[in-house]
Amino acid sequence: MAAETSIAGGGRRGRRGMSGVAQSLARVREEIARAEADSGRAPGSAALIAVSKTVEPARIEDALGAGQRLFGENYVQESRRKWPALREAWPDAELHLIGPLQSNKAEDALALFDAIHTLDRPSLAKALAKAAQKAGRQPRLLCQVNTGREPQKGGVDPDDLDAFLASCRGTYGLAVEGLMCIPPAEDPPSPHFAWLAQMAARNGLEVLSMGMSGDFAAAIQLGATHVRVGTAIFGGRGTNPAKMSETEQSPDNS
């Protein structure tokens, strides 16, 4: 009898017992390794963030069971619902916020996430600094840059980035580790990735969160340290019930 087939993000298991999520995850890892090799980079130099927004816990557990430990979520409320139990079962899992953050949720985000990729305005810097002082620990932070200058997206305008980073460091005492971007869907992504890498180098930042399911190989070639991949691992997503009660909005960033 032929082995069962599975599609990306599916729940069926083949003869070897691998879930569709695990098989898709393995393929993505192979593609990342190939992109690293093609770019002359060390194996493992590009970390995979499995984007699990709107993905139910059972499928996240499939990825955890396959060895994935770094995950990205877009919404504070959804993460608060899903992740405490997952992290209790998998205490070495690491969770990154890759969606927009309201200033009034800074304290909740600091308690939930190991890193926040979407610092993009003074009011949020001030709120995160206050939350960090209250919690007694510094958050790991990346600044989101709106390289396409799209009005519907969050992110600092590239022309304002240097001054904003200086303010984060000097005024608010925040240690920003790197930069993140989401190129416009209609643009070739590589020029945006190259520009982000230049901005990071100019400001002495080593972390670059860039590249999604359709373009992470190009991002790796241009220096990405973290790639955000959701659809290629979990497949298409349904409606996020938490999003209906939040005012946070974000484009698909995986």
C-alpha cells in the first residue's frame, strides 16, 4: 500500500509518522541550508522563525515535536491564549513578536515575548522602557523599518531611522539589536533587503529579520540572521479570532 501523502500544514501522517507540518518544516530547513551554502555562509547562521499566528496549538506542537524552538506571533491577545501552556510543556521554546504593538500592551508583550521586532515610534519606546524598568529586565528589541514607505504599514521611515535609534538608546535607554522589514508585495524584495543591511551596518546592528516564505533565500544571500516563515510550514491560515477583538492590524509577514 502506498504511503499517505501530505501537504504543507496538513495533519495527515505518512508511513514514517511525520506530520505534514514536520515534513514542510524539514523542507524549509533544507532550503535554508542550501541558501546558506550558496551564499558562503556558515550552517545555522540564519535562524528560522516559524510564524504560528492563527495556527492552533496542536499544529504548533507538531513543529515543536520536530525540533523547532523559535516561533513568531503577531498578536498579544492570541499569544496570551495559546502560549502559556505550550511553554510550560516546551520550556526551551522562544517566542518573538513580529506584528505591530500598541503602546498600552507593552507590559503584556514584555511578559510574553523573548524578543520584539516591531519597535517603530517614540511612544512605544517610552512604554517599553517603562515596562522594562518595572520588570527589571531589558527586552530584546528590533526596529521595524518601512523600506517601502507604505502608509498602511508600521515602521520607521528610513530617513528617520538614525535619529530614532539614537533616541531609543540615549533618551529611553533601550538596547536595539537589529532591524526588521516587510518589503512591499509588488516590489522585488532584494533591494529592500540590501538597503536594510546597509542601514544596520551604518548603525552597528548585527541582527537582520527579513525574508518570508516566498523570498527567504534572497534574504539569506543579503545577510538575514532571522527569516520569518509561516505559510511554507503551516500552510494557509484561517481567521484569527483574537484579531477580531484587537485593534492591532498587520499585513501577512510570513
